[in-house]
Amino acid sequence: MIIVEGPDGAGKSTLIRMLAEHHDFQIMDRACTSDDGIDPTTLSLRDWVDKDLSLSNWHPGVYDRYPLYSEPIYGLITRRRLATGFDDMEWLRRSMLMLRQKQPMVIFCFPPKEVVRHNIQANHTMTTDHMRQVNDNATQLWQAYSVRIAQELTVGGTTRIWDYTAQNKDRVLVELVETMEAFI
């Protein structure tokens, strides 16, 4: 299981396409969309997480965001509330433990916040309330991810940071591909 996380405009989709050039892996269905946020016609985010974590025929794949990481950030900042059920601390604790038992590799796409702000404004239409909130709160989203990354780096596991603007990005990409081999 590989989770690619980070704020809108950080290069997640681009990284997934680059990684796909090196490996044949399944890209898992998203629980939310960048443009519209939570899709009210599908499962609730909590139900989506429960279903995903309980798959008995679970197999590795790449997730373009995972609600246990992104919802506590995006929900509070863009909607000013968590998705239904995400305020249940016991459920959240159990779900995070189940996710950790799967030993995912988590890649945080995290270029400088000025790059993220520019990319959001240049590459996303502001036609939905969700994207207007993302645009208006890009700095807070970036800051919340910086805290989340620091937390992940202190608890162990396989956490990597990808900054496509960094001088050493080619070397880091090779390291990501090599590390992925253990997870696919």
C-alpha cells in the first residue's frame, strides 16, 4: 500500500504518473475529488475507510490521498467541520491502527508553499466552493501538512517527502522507486 499525500497543487498526480512508468500498479479509487471534495452520491468518507480497511482480498495499490490523512486537514480548513464520523476519536484511533498494521509507504508531495499557491491558481478552476476554499486557504493547508509530515516522521514507518522543485529530485525519485519495490 502506497499513499501519496499533500496539498492540492503539490504534484501528487504527476508523481503517480512518473512512478507508474517504473511499476505496474493499481491506482485505487479516490474517496474525494480535488475539484468537488466529498462526493455526496458515494459512500460517506467513514464508510469508505471502513470498507477499504476491511477488504479481505486486500492487495497493494497506490492511493492518491487517503481520508485518514487528508480529511482532518481539508475538512477542518475548507469546510470548517470534519466529515460525518471523523469526530469519533475511538473510531479514528482504531482506523489509524488498522492502517498502520498494513504498513503503508506514505509519500508526502511537499514543494514550497509559494509553488503550491501558484499551482492551485494556475491549474484548478475556482468554480466550486471546495476549490474556492482551497485557494483561499492554501497557506493553512500547506502549514497543516507540514505539521502532519513532522508527526509522521517521528512515529516511524516508511514516510518520504517528494519536492519536485528540489535540486536532488532525480536522486530522490530513484530512491522512491527502489523503496516502492518492497510495497508493490
